Amino acid sequence: MNKKALLAILTGSIIAGSSGLLIKSIHLPGASLAFLRMAIPAFVLGTWMAVSGIRFFRGKIRPLLWASALNAVRMYLFIVAYQMTTVSNTIIMLFTWPIFVNVLSSLILKEKISVRQILLLLLAFSGILVIFSGEGFSFSNIHFLGMLAALFSAVFFSVSYVIFKRVIHQYHRNEIIFYQNILGAVIFLPVFLYINAWPVPLEWPLVSIYGLLMGVVIFHFFLYGLKHMDASKASLLQYIEIVSALAIGVIFLDETLTWRIICGALLIISAITIMQRSK
């Protein structure tokens, strides 16, 4: 295994675990924060592309734009999930995305799915149900809605993940990250202007750190690792983000890990780990 790729994935995953802490520290509506989170990387990397003389929207750009649109929805749901429920609930739901990669591969790409894979998918889904059961299946429950947002965010991420993996060798990492964010910045700009909710002066450093750290830095680590490592191995290593997020939630946000969260997480992680290793 490429040691640099391994270190890149692990470093990016540990940093990514702090997303929840940053989101909960910034008091902005979800759409406003989604705009800033995507506009900052798009502006910084768009400037880099212009200075470097790289032509915008070159090559077969349509798949990247589709992935960018999906990522816009994914980002909004991602932020709303952290705002509505605990870091532990959110991070575990978000990391169900490999489940949906397997389901989508079977339904859309017509890849064969074995009985073993079906049983592992059912095991993983049982973990989801265990965690949801702790809050009750009610649309009046804010934690339930937050976990539901995280679950749908995982679905959108699983689709965009496959698209970016297919085109990663055709573009520079900075281009990939630029296209990942540009449509989201455009889509959320009118909403941001309409809401007119700007960060207070003391929040601007946090917003800038969030945009640059989560929108540029960690994706450099992830894309480098993904380029030099099989997607299945890279996705397994990214599970260190769960450990990082849970530790940050307990230490800095005084969150409690219930037995349902622990059992559900073990079911999900075990099923996906076995699934990925069997590929």
C-alpha cells in the first residue's frame, strides 16, 4: 500500500471529524452556511485556475457538473443534519454511504449482487434502524429529522463519489475541488442574498477556516489518496473520521454515547468493512 496515500487519507479523515464542532460553533441558517462553505473554495481555486492559465469547463465536463449539483444538495443536508442532531447521530448516518454505493451499483450499473452482499446490506440497515429507534420515527422529532437529512446526504454523496472517481485522472486536484463546489455556490447565492444572514465579525475566522479546511485541505488529502489507492481501501480508511468526530463530540460538546448508537455503529461498520474487503 502507498504509505503517502495512507497517511493522506488518515490525516484528511481526522481533520474532517471536526466538521460538526465547527458547524455547531457558527450560528447561521443552513443555506447561508452552505453557500459560504462552497463559495470560499470555489473562489480560491477559481482564482488559482485563472492565474495558472487553466481553461474553465474543459474536457468532458458534464459528469463533473452533475456531481457538483448533487454535491450542492448533499452539502445542505450535511450542514442541516449537524445543526439538528448530535455529532454522533450525524456522523454514523453519513457513513452509511458505502451501503448506497452497493445498492446503486446493482440497480443502475446492473452489477451482480451476491446473497452474501444482500445479507450484509440487511445487517447494515438493521444498524440504522437501531440508531433511529432511540429517537422514535416521528417527523416532529428534530433529532429524527437531522438523522434523516444525514442519511439522504449519504445517498447523494455515494452517487457523486462514483462520478468523481471516474474522472479523477483527467483533471488536477484543484480543478476537481473547484467543480465540486461551483454549482453549489451559484445555486445558494440567491438564497443567501434573500436570507441576508451574514456571519458576525467574530464568526468570519471560523467560517473561513471551515470553508478552506473542509472545502480545500481535506479534499486534497482524500483525492491524493483516492488517486493512488483503490476506492474500496480508501473508503475503509476514512472510517477513522467516525472515531475523530465521536471523540470531539464527547470532549468538546459534552455528548453522550448511548448503547443504541454504539450497537448501531458496530453493526453498520462491521457490515460495510466485510463488504468492502470481499470485493
